[in-house]
Amino acid sequence: MSIWEALAVFAAGIGAGTINTIVGSGTLFTFPVLLAIGLPPVTANVSNTIGLVTGNISGAIGYRRELRGQGARAVRLGATAFAGGIAGAVLLLALPSKAFDAIVPALIGIALVLVVLQPRLAKALARRRERNGTEAAAHPDGGPALLVGLLLASAYGGYFGAAQGVLYLSLMGLLLREDLQRINALKNILAVVVNGVAALFFVFAAHVDWTAALLIAAGSTLGGQIGAKVGRRLSPTALRGVIVVVGVVAIVQMVLR
């Protein structure tokens, strides 16, 4: 890896850590860069997952005030995320690499659609809450529907993870009657769990490019703090625009490989 490639990976890690803390989709920053420097898709995904763990932890620490009073809920939802993350990691290594090459462009495309539609979805959820009033979430932790949704979203996160945070925010926004910032704090905890268990699995069972992983780890740790401090001041529209551009680049690059 040249010095310029290393700088590009580090910068992508900063962007990913920042975006992941605010909303998710940071993988759409780092994954295309790892492909561009020549890593095979599965190795890029594995190295990226390992590298982003410290950024997830950094962002979760930055949002610790919003986690007050949610400890028991975080444990219950985290256990579900743990199971899903393991399932997704196993699928990544069990399926042939050609399957990953074929599936990931479609996953990125779906993730980009979710990113673009997020404002409309948020408004729809707000209208639903207004209609239902205090009965919007009968169960304080979202009930079985949220657990099933988180299990599937976490399996997706263990497998690839682009826009995983968007899925979490959408599910919990629909089924939990909580302030969005408190939901975002929970989202960061779930991301730590899923990426952490997947990363641990990959360390022992997959080929890792440790240079790339460590560069992303350093960048995403810094980005996690940036996201926690200035995320509420950034324009969501601008962030979504950058994510879409980077994601389209990733799709084109994978299709043309």
C-alpha cells in the first residue's frame, strides 16, 4: 500500500466513523476505497468490519448521555443483535466469494434507497405516532416485532452492513416511543455488538488485511468523536448526497471488476 493509498483509507475511516455515529452507512465510505486499492471484496469487507469496531465504540461513548435509563433495554436488544451478527458473519464465510460479488451491489443499492428515503420514512413514523398517541408502542422495548426485525437487520450487518444503522433507526423509530437522539444512542450500541462479534469471528476464521483494518480503526475512532460532537449541526441532505455518490461508485466498481 502506497502512502497515498494509506491516507485515502485513513480519511475514509474518519468519514465512516463520523457517518456511523450520526446515522449509519459508513461502510459506503470505506468499502469502495478498499476495493480501489486492490483488495478482494470479501477481504475488504472483513478488514472493514474489524476496522470500524473502534469507531462504533467511540461513537457510543460520545452518545453516553442519551443512554441513561436504557441499560436494561440495551442488554435485551443487544443480545438479539449478537445472535444476528454471528449468523451474518457465518454466512459471509460460508457462501462462495462469487455469491458475495453478486449480492453486494444489490445490497448497496438497497442501502442507498434507504438512505434517500429516510426523511420520508421519518415523517411517516412521526405521523403514525401522532395518530396513535401514547399507544404507539404498547411494549416499552418494542415487543417481538422489534426483536425479529433487529435479528434480521443484525444478520445483514454481520454479512455486510451498509445502511445497517438506517435499518436500526427505522425499526426502533417505528416501535419504540423514544426521542430520536436516545434511539440513535441505542443504535450505536447495537452497531458495537454486531460489528464486534463479526470482527472477532473474522479474526480467527478469515483473511484480514491488517494494514487496512488498523488505518480504518484509527480514522473511525477519530470520526466517532467528530460525529458525536458535531453530528446534530450537519446537513442531513448533504450527508445523504455524499453517501449516495460514494455508494454508486462502489456499485460501478464491483460490477466492472
